[in-house]
Amino acid sequence: MQQKLTAISESNRFRIVELLRDGPQPVGGIVDALGLGQPQVSRHLRLLAEAGVVEVTRRAQQRIYRLHPESMRELSDWMQGFAVLWSERMDRLGSFLEDDDRASDETNP
């Protein structure tokens, strides 16, 4: 998990992941979309592939990259744990504020 998070924490790799969210892309398409040099993009893609975030397939001379679905599911599940935690905390805060408002109304008729 940590390797995946480290891989996508770099801004250009994060942008690549966002781009691939819309569907598979050849290296040239990623280069054009990001405005980076091909060697830079290839290095970022290699690191994302090593972390298991993306997969690559060959089509003739092209390499097509796409997000690795299981890897994205793993990251999503991990993040969901935090969403539940924060939702519970916000519910408790809301209850606290409601109780505080009621107490204030009772003391200030």
C-alpha cells in the first residue's frame, strides 16, 4: 500500500493517474496531455507500473497504459476507512452542537 501511495504522491504521476481514469492511453497521448518530455513520462509510468498502479500492454510499437483495477480498489478501500472515521466524528460533533444549542436555549429564555 505504501509503495502505491508514494508512487501517486508525486504531482506528475498523480496527473497521469487522473488522465488514465478516463481510459487507457498510449505513451504519446500522455506526453501530449501533460506537456512533459517522453523520457520523463516513461520514467513516471515505469514507477507507477512497479508500484502496481498501472498496467501496460503492447499494441504493435505502442505501449498502452491503463489503471490497474485491483490496485485502485485497494486504495479506495483504504481511503473508505478514513471516510467512515470522519463521518462518525462529524456526526458526534453535530450532536454535540445540537445539545449545546438546546442547553443555551434553556438557560436564556
